Amino acid sequence: MSGSSYAYASGRISGLEGALLTERIWNQLITAEDRDELLRILGDSWYGNLLQSQDNLEDALKMAVYTAEEELVELSNDKRFTEGILLRRDVRNARYLWKNLAFGGDGDVEIEPDGLVSVQDLKRAWSDGNIVDVLPLSFQNSLEEIQGLHSPTASKLDAVLDRLAAKVESENIGKLAEPVGSLPAVKIELRNFLTAARCRSEEMTPTAVEEILLHGGYHSPLDISDAVRVNKLSILLGEKPGFEQVASALEKGLESGSFLLYQKESDKMIMDILERASGNMFSPGPLAAYILRRELEASHLKMIAAGKAAGIDSRRLSARVPRG
């Protein structure tokens, strides 16, 4: 895809970004009295039509991400970029289906439209070895690993599928130009240190910690587990340029036992990368940044909605969600 084509697509994306929620709306959502008021506020935003056409907020948020993906597929002539976006949808569908089937279900679950892989193939591959071969190799390996589990639990299944999701992102978005190309490694790094910190608080052994960490970050699982062993987790993270702020938040979390600030600072770091990526009009950066912004927006809306339903006050929500 040429620079001029990206400039055209980026111009279209600038218009779509206008539908992202403003700081004023985020403030209203966080301070909303309850979930019903939150839905009323969203009803007056870009999400209004989706809320009317879907059964609930969760479905509306899924549709928001799907709509963004379809817009980017239409705008992009870059095959690698398009395939990367669609494969991420296939990972989500594999998660819905294979977790259900692993627990004895019949695969009758809500799924998203096909990406590059047919939903029917994902479902049939569970019991038909001939169909397995049509799946991408990374999906084949993950399915084999899941079916090889002796006593599958939700956490074990999620661990396998998390590795699949990280691999797909690294092999696609990770090959795009900076800064958006750094996102997979940044996300894996932030996630691994949070996982290790929580495991340390639960007094898990370093070996057990290493086994559940993802590959593809700036530090290897072995590096991180060694830092757990010598109690230097936040120091190791802070040695990576650009991670000083989250490292400080991690240290505070290790001291207090609450990692809300770390999660908030992690999201802020990702949002800053997306802001920078959206500025390069002659690259796929704005396209990738838009879909990832929409996903992060949906994630934060889920957090706030869940918090309102649970009666969590606005102050605590503000301590976790980097909005408003």
C-alpha cells in the first residue's frame, strides 16, 4: 500500500476517530450514579444506535469492535495488515468455541463473524483431524495443546489461548512500523510483570511463575522469574527505557498489594503509543491505532459498567481507568 493510499485511509480514519468518547463523556460515565445512568449517557453518544440494535451493552461493545475491524479491512490494501486484524478475530472465536467444547459443550456459543478462518472449521476441527490441517499452524498447535490437557481448567485453557493471541499479534502488528509495531512486545511486557507480581504476592515459586509467562516481551520469562527470586521485579522493569513510570507503580503495588495504579499506568502507556501512531499519515499506524483505541475504549467501558453494577464508587474507578 503506497504512502498516498495510506494518506487517504488516514483521512477517513480521522473522521472515524471523532466517534471515540471525549474526556467530558468519560467524566460523566465515571461519576454516573449507577449502571442505568451510564447506559443513558452512552445512549446519547456514538454507541446509541448499537445499544438500540443489540440485546445488551456487552453485545454492543463487541459490535463496536467488529464494525471498526470491517471499516479497516475496507480501507486497507495491505494484505498483511488486513490478515493480522482478521486473525485476531479468529483467536477470539477459537476461545469462545474451544473453551466450551473442552468443558463438554456442543459449541453452541455466541461467536463473531468469520475472520480468515471459518468458524465452522474451528468447531469441526475439535473432533475431525482432517479439518485441523486447514487451520493456521499456530491454531493447530494450540488446539493440540488444549486437547492434551489432562484436567482442563478455565485458567489452563486461557493460558494456551493467551499465548495464541500474543503470537498472532506479534507476527502481524509486531511487524508494522514503529511506534505501533512495538505494541505487542509492550503489552506482553506489561502483562508478564503484572502476572509475576501477583504470583509473588501469592508466594508462587519462581519456576511456577516462569511457566505461565508469555514469550515476546523485552525480558524473557526466565529473566522475570529470576527477578521474583531476588525480589527485584520493579527494578528489572525500570531498566527498560520508557517503563520507569509503570515500574514505580509496580513497586507501590508490591508494597500495598493492590495493582490498580500499575494497571492504570499500563493502559496510559499503551494509549500514549496509540496517540503517537495515529500521527503518521503515510503508514498503517493510524489504521492500527484506531482499531486498538476502539478495543481499549470497549475494555474500559466494560470495567466501568461492571463497577457500577457492583456499586464501586467513582473514586475507585478513577484509580483504575485512565479516562476523564
